[in-house]
Amino acid sequence: MKNFNSIKFYNQYAPFYNRYANIRRIYHNSIDNLIIKHVTDKHSMIDIGSADGVRATRLAKELEVSELYLVDSSPNMHKLHLSRFKNSYLADIS
């Protein structure tokens, strides 16, 4: 792909992300169950490319993680996250 800009792509994709996540829910849940089964250190968790943060937040809650770090390059994905999790803090890493 010539001149692909991931930030621009995911900013445009953000309004449709929830629909995509719902379509992939069975797959994601299977992966999450494997993570839950095999994770031993539950102090902290980082999700690179966290999108709206819903999946990572749910997984962290299940694992009883005390520190959760979400990283995504798309400001529109950040907005989705903040609309769902009002008490979150997102650092601007751009």
C-alpha cells in the first residue's frame, strides 16, 4: 500500500469499530479465555492498538489486573474509549 496512514484509517474506521468487534466476538472471546487460563502475573497489563478499550478493560477486570495501560494512535478511538469509560485518563503520545 502506497502512503498508507494508519492514524487516518483508524480515525475514519472508529465509528464502525463496534460493529466489527461484535462480528469477531466469538474469536476474541476464545483468545481471551486462553489468556485468562495462562496468565500468571496479574499486576499490570498493556494493550497496544487498544481501539476503544472495551475488550482490554473487560479482560483486565476478569484477570483482576491492578494497572491497565491502553495505547492507540487514533484520536477517534480515544474518543470512543472515553465515551464508554468516563474515569479514564489517556495520555497524548503523538
